[in-house]
Amino acid sequence: MDIFYAWGVPRKKMTKTAKKEAVKRIRDELKELQAAIDADDPVEELDAICDLIVISADYAYRNKYPLEEGLAMVNFSNASKILVGDELDNTEDDFANLEAKGKEGLHVVRVNYEGFEDVIPTGCIMDRTGKVQKPLKFAEPMLEQLFVTPETEAE
């Protein structure tokens, strides 16, 4: 976040207009990413991905959002999608729950630990598009905790 400080970016809540402009910048970068994908240009793909991260971090910085803490919570939450050991073979309830939500093409992906001894197997449930799915044990990140202040706690 030092770059935003060095740029002199104000740390105050953005107006709705400024937020809309930030979303426009994100959309523009997504278009650049799509163009780079279409052109099979990994350098431009990486540039667009990095710009998306910088624009998003700038948005968080300007609004004084606790980005590092939020990322830690989201990463912890995403880790709850990892299936460990016997969970890989006991996914019937997870599949039933996900299929009831309209998820299709579900399959278990196992990590290949070939060459490693005494490793507990891990993996996840993916849909047909390669998106990792939320098993029943999934834990939401509860980001609202990052916005609790003494004032809001008293309400």
C-alpha cells in the first residue's frame, strides 16, 4: 500500500461517483485481459491481472478497508474447501447439496503426491468449469467482523 501513500492518494471514503469510476477502470482492465487472452499474449495477460489487483487494492486503500485482514479471512475460508484424507471418499452429501443448488459436472480432484511418503491426501470438489465448490464444511469469511467498531457494537 506504500505506493498509494507515495502517490498522495487520499484515504477517505470514496463518493458513489468515484466508486463507479473505479468499477469502470476494473471493467476496462477486464477488457484488456480478454484481448490479451484472445491474442494469446501471456505478457499482456499478466499486465492486466496485475493492474486489476492494483486497482482493487487502491479501492480498498481509499476506503480504508482492512484489505490484508480481509484477504487473510478469505484465504482461511477458501482453505475450508480443501478435502483431507477420508473426506475425499465421502462426498455424497456434498454432491447432493451442490446438485440441489444446480451445480453440474461435479467431480473430486485429488492432488498427486507421487514420490512423497506419509502424505495425507488432499483435494477438492470442482464443477465442469473448473471452479472449486463449497463443501458442507465450508466456513464463510465473516468479513463483517472487520467493520465492527465500539460505536457499531453499542447499537
